[in-house]
Amino acid sequence: MAVIGLLLLPMCIGLYRQFDLHPEKVLYGRTGTSGLGFFFWTQSFGRITGSNVWNNNAPFYFLMLNMLWAFLPWTLFFFGGFFISLKNFFKSLQNNDNQEFITLGGFVLGYLSMGLSKYQLPHYLFVCYPFAAIMTAHFLQEILGENKRPPLSIFMQTGQWLILSLLWSTPFLIMHFVFPSYDVLFVSMMISMITCGVIFIINAIQQKNIIHSSIYTVLTINAFLTIFFYPKLLNYQLGSEVGRIINYKKVPQNSFFTYKLLPTSSLHFYTKRVVKLKDLEQIAVGDWIITNEEGLAELQTKFNNLQFIQTGNTFHVTLLNFQFLNKETRENVVGQYFLVRILEDLPNEPEQDIEQDIEQEIEQEPEKTTEENETN
């Protein structure tokens, strides 16, 4: 404990000096926030007690719903293992057996602590996945290795084959309905990967090894998502797209801002700086501005010489929905961003008096006619 306390001491001193000594600071709409209290209590236990201001109204089953896809392709086997472990635990209480309960207890207590939180994100449950994996492996050993519970084994394996079939349809659905792609090289690569996967699965089926089939499936699907899906998806992440240009152009730290557009975490990360939001009155010549359609209209009103660097569509890529995934309705849910550079205003050209020009032309007409007659 002394070693841990010694390691935490520099951080604690920094939190105390930055926040506890400055109760006048406004954090999350409050004053008097303790840095030590926030780190050791509010940000974690405060989500349960209500002292934390973060609240996204996530229900108790939110994390379990996300586990349905995040734990694929082992989700079905996990539920089997969980209920068997729960049954064995209560049976051991009646028989006074020395049943191992750390795995089940670790998962249940971990889920309860996070499921009761008023602010939840899908990755919060990842710390419980090792316990889930142990229960899943124990269940697979029972129904496959030791051939216990034959009816349950048949039901589980049938359900698993159905899940694997749905997973194998994912690449084709994405390439046709989400991000249509008919690139010869990519399609050839996908056909090769799928062919190898099918061969492996057929071999696994002949050997009646559903575990190998599941492994081959998840490896192929993850390779597809990494090579094709995520690069396409990240084209809609404003931060990564704009960050690439800002770094390539070597834009100075104090020259890039946002207007009418809240800076995202990805924008800070990929531009390698803390991007600040500016008011219209603060924007000056030489600034690089990322804004939306409303902001662009206001910038064009104030400045008459904007250099358009990039225009693109943006979407919160971690909040996918069917409207975005459907290429036919995607335009209805994406926003548009504009990366512009403020240049020196162009000089105003004097307005031409059109009526005066017409009168001058009329006056010159008789003179031209007289000259032509004399020449003839």
C-alpha cells in the first residue's frame, strides 16, 4: 500500500493544486469541485450515488445488449455457461460444496456496479469479459469435450451454425447495401479470403468441430471490417479527415479553430492539439476554420475571400443507425463540414453605371456612321 501511495502522490499533489486550491473554478457547471474527490470517488462511485453530473439515462440492460454483438461469436455459449454456473452456485450452497465462485461473482458484481451507473458506454463491460470467457470455455468443455447434456449440446450447436451463417453474410451485405464497392482487387481478395474460410469451415464441419469454425469465421469477419468497412466508415469522422490535412499543411497551433461546430475528441487527437471554438468577432485573416453550413454563411458575410480547403460529410461514427447504414437514406442523417482559410479581403470593384455606358454607345453610333460614309 505504501508503494501504491507513493506512486499516486505526484498525481494527487497536481489534482490538489489545480482544483482543491481553486474552488472558484467552474467545472461541469459547478464551483468548488475537489480534484481529489472527483478522481477517487465522483467519477466512479458518484455515477451510482448521483453525485456525478454525467447521466445518459442508459437502462440497466444497456451493457448486456451491447454484449450480444461485442462478444460474438461466443455470445450463445456464454449465456449457456452463465446459467449453468448460476445453477451450480445455488446447488453448492445447498450441498455445502466447495464450488468455485470467483468467476461468476466477478462477472455479476462487475456488471451490477456498472449497470447501476447513471452514465454507461459499451466498453465499460470489457473488464468483465475475461470472466465471461472462462464461463464460456467451461460450458464448451462440458457439452463438447465431456459430452454432457446432449439435448442442450445439439440445440447450442444448431444455434451457433445459424449465427455463423449470419456473420458470413455480413461482408456481402456491407459491400452491396452500405458501402457499395466493386473494385476488382478488393473483390478478388475478399473471394480468396472467403474461399479459404469456407474450406476451413467445411473441414471443421466434417470433424464436427464448431469451435474451429467459429474461430475461422471471426478472423475472416474482423479482417474484412479492418481492411474495408472501418476505412470507409472513418471517411465520415471529421477529426481524422481534417487532421490529416492540418498536419500535412503544417498549420500553426494558434491558427486553427472551429466555428459553430463543437470540437470533437477525434479532432483534438488527429490534429495533435487542443482545438478551440472561436466567435465570429475573434476570427481574423490567416485563420483556418472548420465550420458547418450555418457558420460558412456567416463567414462569407464577414469575409469576401475564403479559400476552400476541403468539404465533406460528417457523422458520429460510434452511433451507427440503420438510416446511416442504408446508402439510400444516409444523406438525411449526415452533416456537412467546411474547412476554409481566411484570406485578405479582395478590393471592391467600382460599380459600373450600365445606363451611362448605353448612352455613350448611342452617342458614338452617329460618329462611326459618318466616318464610314467618308471612307466610302
